[in-house]
Amino acid sequence: MENIELSDEGLIARETFNPKLSSEYEIKFRQLLAKVKSAYFENRADVIGSEILKYERVDEKDLNLIKYITACSILKDLLQQGWSISFNDEKIELFLKQDKMSDKDRIRYRMNAERCAQFNTNAAKEFINRLEKKKKYNGELLSIQNLIGDPNLLFERINNPKQGQRIVEPYIQLVSQARDEHTGYKINDIWKYFRYTWSIPYKSMPGRNIFYLVRDKAQKFHPVIGIFALGNSVLNLTVRDNDIGWTVTAIKNQMQRKTKVNNYKQIISETNGKDVKVSNTIFTESEDDYNNRIINDSSKIIGALIGNINNAIKDIYVMDLPYRKQTKIPRWETIRELRAISDALRDSLLDNKKTVNVKDWKAEARSGLFRKKRAQELANLLSAKIAIMEAKKPSCVDWLNELLKNDQGKTAIHTALIANRKNKIGSNMMEIIVCGAVPPYNDLLGGKLVSILACSPQVIADYTEKYNKQISEIASRMKGSKVVRDSHLVFLGTTSLYSVGSSQYNRIKIPNSKGEGTRLEFKRMGITEGYGTVYFSKETTHYMGKMLEIIQGGKKINNVFGEGTSPRFRMISKGLSALEIKADAFLRHHSPRIVYSIELASNTKEILLNLTDKAIYPFDINSDESINKETESLINYWYERWLTKRITTIDINKRLREFNPESILLSNTKGV
């Protein structure tokens, strides 16, 4: 094989790709790479696909063969994402380089193979055909196309307005399996169809989910303006956690005197006007204000840290562990015993499935997995409690500063913060995981409307109604009795799909009803590169699952509540590692994304820091009238602030004339 020297110019990433295979399959893999090298660039993934098809009927207990197929499938996915190969006799390198594509086009290209693959199943084809095929409903022939906005009607309302008539009349609809009264389709099928039109592949998400349509009652069949969905919040996100106050860094910063950096240019004397960039830092609070603030803040922080630890200990079933809750001063000997229990159970867990319809939470708590988790969690909490008590000083300011001085103290703070964060992420927070407009409403800034409605009082009320009686499965298994968490939604997060950000999130800042202060804002938090599994195909995850099952002698408990990251992410990470492929390198998106946060209550941070348990909303959550009125006010604000200006600042008429509703039908989409 030829050795290609790679320059660093335009290089995004370069990673070694040498999967650990048996000698027999190492030879086969090298032979396959020779074929790949001789193929045209655009055909290389197909060459690997043909190799995989040779083993369609394989002995699924042959570990060496399954490893080989898995390695081939991974490489195929990576090539389809835009990675290229540098061939070398000693090692194989994959690399990503900048090209002339825009960031959006590059990401769409990387996702295209998996997006097209999702339509290759019979189930997907039948689904698309069923919704696009004409059917009779209430005496009329219609199809899913009737739920695409009519551009001619929009054109007419824009250009020939009638008094009291609006261009669009949006409302939100909670997705369920009920039938749509206007078309007879199941509402969840309508959502799924339009979700399939996204450039990112559609994958169902485990955990809490809530889905919505945004529709236009100004048109006959109430076509779809856009769709959105909320899902589980990301467990670890540094820029978000720093802002909320969930990190040691955030607490250290809070204990510092507030400053502001001023940047300006200063002309250099005797240089004909040349200047130099200069910055200076000034204090934004007086010394007295600073001292008073940190006295108050440190008292709250110390109280919250101790409260978090004590509450977390109370929520652990301990009857089969060497600890009693009446113990005021924990001992290091107890902690060592707990860690020994956790270590002994770590490698013996081969039970496969979670229990459904649980009636005995105590028995669930005593299961191997949760006994291990309880012992490990309790050891960490007791260790943190000892460290906090040993650092105690007469004043909370000195006490907190003492904890921040050394690693043991900082670890204790981190443990206490995490104990609270886990509860809040699982009850008071969600992530906007799908959000966007459907043509032709995207040209009317429908994306901004959908973004705003994802944060509306109606969504908050629906979330509370859906989850206010839901049992927390992880917490109940940890406690050995039924646990129902607080269900007041106070925070939403989301990330842009592209590094350039999202125009639909930009400048969303809605004042309150009095015009004083902010009612709703998509606050830009910072940049994250992020990790994910969206670029890996179903086939690859299938082969990885088979491989790991053989390696582990049976599936480890990776689909039971409480095992942390998503099963798919965990499986792919473990699968790459099992082949000695650097997992982080190929799970990284290699595309910076902008992180946004939305605070839904006026005391969101107090709720998330466990300083209060009562959410203060700008509406009465117990009043349907208030919920509807405030949701409608957000729609009206969008209409006046964005829609009315949009139709006068761009050639919307030209866009509507050129739009053909058939163009977004899935049957007319390339690859379907």
C-alpha cells in the first residue's frame, strides 16, 4: 500500500485506525483495504459494504469473524461521513479535512448515508406509502400532502389582507396516538412523517419524551407549521453547569470579587497613528458589597452542600449495607467496606433486562446492579461528608475557602453538587431535541415560532401533568421504595446543529407583559464540540452488540435504568474500545455547536441549586385560562415582532410562487 504524506493544512482530525483482529482476519482486512485503495473515492464505502454482505449468514458465536465484520462496518460508516484513508504498510490513518462545503452542507453530507438507510426497511417504505397514498376521509380524497401549507393561500392572505384576517393562526398540539380530526391520520404518524424530512436521521430516544405539532388553523386541514420535541437533558455539559452553579469552578468564581474586562485600542506615540490592543480589569462591586455578598453566598452554598449529601444518603436503601442512617459521624472503615462490596459485584453482573411492572422496590434495590450502585454511591457521599466536616471553620466564608484549597475538599464539593444535579436533571430540566419549521412556513420565520412555543406555558403545564405522578425508576430502586420527583419544568437547553449557530434561536428575547425585564430568552451559553452516535448505522450497532455479548459471556446490564449514559452511546463506546479503536476520536462530532439555555421560571437557578422547591412562573400553572392566555401572547408577539416584518423585508412572494408542496414529500426525496 502506498504511503500518503498528509499536510496539516485544513486538517480537522487525524486518527489511527488499526482494529485489533485475529491474524486470519488481519490478513483479510489488509486485503480488503487494498481493494478499497484501488476503488474510486466515491465507491470505497460500497466496496466495504460488498465485503460485509458475504457474511450475511454467519455463525454469530464466532467472535473473530464478528470482530472483523464490526470493524468493516465501522470503517464503512466513517467513509460515508467524509473521513478519508491514508494507507501505510504499518498503520492506517483516517483524516478529516476542510473543504469548500459550508458547515451545514458538510454535516448534512455526513448524515446523509444513515438518513437514506433509514428508508430502506419495508416498515419505513410502507409507512411512507400509507401516508402519501390518497384516501377518503369525511367525503374527501386526501393524503399527507394536505398537511403541507398551501403557498397560494399564504400568498393571497399576504397580498390581499382582509380586516380581522390573519396570515396564519398557529396553535400547538400535543402528540398522541389519537386520530387527527381534520385528516384521520394518527397524530404521532403526522409528527413522524415530518420528522423524517429532517437532514438528521430519525432515531427514537429512550427516557422522558414529549412531542408537539405546531399547526395553522387558518387553512382547511390545519397544515403543519413545524414540529418540536423535548427529551432527556444532557447529563454533563460544562458551559451549562458552570452557569447554573453546578461545578467547583462556578463556586470558586462566585467567591471572587466581580470584575469586568474593558478592551480598547491605544494609539502609540510617534508612530503615525499606529495603535495597540489594550485591556484592563476593573471591579464592578465595592469591597463592602463583595464582603457582604460572599458572607450570604457562602452560607447558602455550605447549607446546600450539606443538605444535598444528607438528602442523598436518606434516599439510599441501607438495610443490606454496613451503615445505619442514625450514624452522625461516618467512619473510613465503613467507606472501605462499601467500596469492597461495590468492587466485588462489578464484574459479576450478567442479568440482561430491567424488571417491568415492579411491585417490590425493595427486591429491586437488593439486585446485584443496584446493590453495587448503592454501595458505591453511599461510599462517595460518606467520604464527602467527612471531608466537609473536617474542613469546618467558624465562618462559612472560611469554611468554603478551606474546602476549595485542596483536592479532597473540591472532590467533596463535586460529590455534593452531583447528588443534587442528578435529581434536577431527571425532574426539572429537558432538552429541545427536535425543533424546526416545515416549508413553506420556514420562509415565514416559522422556526422562530416553533422555538418560542417549545418554551410556552402550555408545554410546561403538559409536562407537569404527564410526569407529576410518574415514579422515578432509578431513585425508587436506590431507595427501595416508591419515589415520585418534583415535576415542575424550569429549564430547557438545546444546541445548534451547525457551528454557525441557529438563526431560529438568535435574538429570541421576549419582554414580560409589563415591558420590564425579560419574559423569555434563548441565552447563548458558549461552545461545545460534543460527542454522539448519530453518524453510526443500525448495522454497526447490531454487530457491536453481538460482539460485546460474546466477549462478556452475556449482555452486561446496559438496558436497566440507572446505568448512566444512553445504551446506544455506551454500546458504541465499548464496541470501539473492544477493537482497540480510540472511542473518543470517532464519537466526537468534530463540529463546534452553540449551547443555548432557556430559564422558564423567575427563580430557575434557585430551584436547580436546591435552594427552594417552589417554581415561580409568569402565569398561573393551575389555571387553564392563564396558561392559554400566556401561550397565545407568545404567538402574538412572534406575529408582530417577526412575521409582519418578514413579509416586507424579503421577496416572500417569489418564494411562495416557487414552492411546490410535492417537493418535500418523502417519495420525492433522494435516497427514499
